[in-house]
Amino acid sequence: MKQAAISALLLPLCIFQPLAVHAETAPSYRDRLLSLHQSIVEIPSIYGGEAEVGNFLIDYLSEQGLATERQFLPSSERFNVLAWPQPRTSNYSRIIVTTHIDVVPPYFNYSRSGPDPPTAETVIAGRGTSDAKGAVAAQTLAVLELLSAGSITGDDVMLVFVVGEEVNGDGMLYFSAVMAERGTQPSVAIFGEPTNSTLACGHKGALACNIKVKGLSGHSGYPESGKSANEVLMRGLLKAIDTDLGKSELYGNTTINVGLMAGGIAANVIPDAANASLAIRVAIGPQDSGHTIVQDRLQEILTSVDPEAFTMECPFGFGVVDTNCDVEGFETDVMAYGTDIPRLQGNHSRYLYGPGDILKAHTADESITLGELESAVEGYKKLILHEIEPKNSTRR
């Protein structure tokens, strides 16, 4: 990123703003928020290709006066972006404010529609506008605003923008391992994901499973001569979908998405092999074992359909994830998706909040409004101060 391009994003930091953003009153950071958000959305960052946006953020945050670190994953050119206000009296910040810089495919370009100059109703479209570069921009501006107001120091807050959340969480897993090894695990973690600007009280767990079925090939005119792996797979999946795999009052039902299916070699040949990949949203706890209960129930269902044909592997999972939501001034909700929250190990307070509608994320219509971004800046400021002010009051 050229120096001039980054400098064009930088305007003098403003003083601390009121916590409410009204459509008719533009916050003084609007132009900087818009510019930063556009810059990072215009850089594609599908899993494995996050380096360019990471380099941009390192340069941008450095020019804002923050200390920065590229935290390279082992045997990889991919890295997490870490940044904190200077000075810092140790290698530890009590609060991390975090989200991810990778996005799902396919990439599509940034665009903006609505009034000119932009207002809170301006609609911004493009891959990652909501999930989760909206959170990247809002979290960054929130920290810079609080720093300008003298409300935080490097000992208080660190920005952590990780890679890989959309695939396997390898960025957060590595960050967590490094913090544990150094003994610098945070006391508070504020995670950014699209929550419609509500403060989440938790989210469903997740279970990823790959199912294989072994059949017997034969001529399709003589079904009795073989065993259709496709048919066995379909019967097993339909029974699993129709069965209660676990539910709770807060999180609802455990659900199955059959994301991938394959089987057979020709329409007139009885298929001797089939497979499917499932994404299961787990509605029961506890976090460390709720998913195993669901896995055991799923295995029982498949065995009941055919005791010999099925093989199932579930490489990762976790039960429901509870988060802190008792903060005055926020509406609350629960989320049905998974996040990096369970990948950050340690005994810390956990918050989940962010701009954007999850129902638009991962779609060809992904978008967000400028008003949502601005409200999120104020929301993140409020969450940080909620944790900062009690600590500061004990110092006096």
C-alpha cells in the first residue's frame, strides 16, 4: 500500500462522541469510517489470501500511532494482525477487541447506493461489508476514538484481527496458543460478528461431520442385485433431519444442513458408494461436550437405518457458547451460527456484538448501512468502557 493512499484515509482524531448515533446527526468520524471500510472491502481476502488486507491494516494502524505485529501462523505466509496503543507497560492488554479478516467466496466488488453525500441510510454492498469487515472498521474507529479521548491505554486494549475464521479457525487457535504460552491471556474478549447490533447472550454450538456409505454395485434394472449407497444415505439423512437431536429453551432446536452430497457413476448403475458433509448447529450444552451428545444420537440413527453401511467422522465440534449480555443500553438476542469464541482458551469475559444482518452474510446480496457501521462504533466503545471504567475506579 502506497504511503499516500494510506495518508488519504487519515484525518485528525475526534473527541469522544455520545453513545447514540442519530440518522440526522453525522458523527465527526463518518468520512474516516467510510474510507477505511471501503479500502478493506475492496481488497479480496478469501481464506488463504488474507495477506494483502492484513498488510494494509498493519500500515494503516501504524500510521495511526499504534504498535503493530504480524503474528505469522506456523509454516505459513498467513498472519494475524495485532495492534495496541503506545506506550504499554508490559506485553499484555487486558481487553482484546477481535474479529476476522477472511471472507467467504466468491468475491464481489464494493458498491454504494443512496444519497450523496452519504447518510445513515446509505447502503454499502460487497463481499465482507458485513461479515466481518464491518466489524474490523467499527472496532478500529472505536479504539481510535477512545484513545483520542484519553479513555484507554495499551495496557487496556489490543485489536486482534485473525485469519481463517470462515474455514477452520486456525488464526484464533494460534493466537490463543501463543497467549497461553506467554501467560498473557486476556481478561476480556469482545468478538465482532453480524448480530444486527444486538448484544448476543450466546450462540449455538457446531458439529462438522462427513458420512460415507458403502453399497453394492449392480444393474439398475435389477435393484435386488445390488445395494444403492445413495438410497441408504438419503434414508439415513432424512431420518436424522426429522429426529430431535437436542433442543433447549434458549437456543431452540439442533439443526442439520446437508451441504454436500455425492454418489454413483451413472444413472443406470446401482451406486456402490456415496457420501455427504454436514454442518450441524448444536442447541445443547455444555460447550465442551454438547456436540458429542448430538454426535452419538446421529450415529444411533444411522445405525438403525443400516448397521453396516455407514461410516461417520466428525473432525470438530462444540456445544452451545454462552456470552455476557448484561450491559445496560443493549437489546439482546442469541445467534444460530458459530464463531471463534470457543477457540480462544482461558478464563475471560466474552462478548459478541457487531453490525450487519447475518441473513445477508454469505449471500450475493451481502450489504450493510452506514448507520449500522456508525452505531457499531458507539456500541464497541460502550462495551470497552463497560470493562474499563470499573477497573479505573479501583485505581483512584
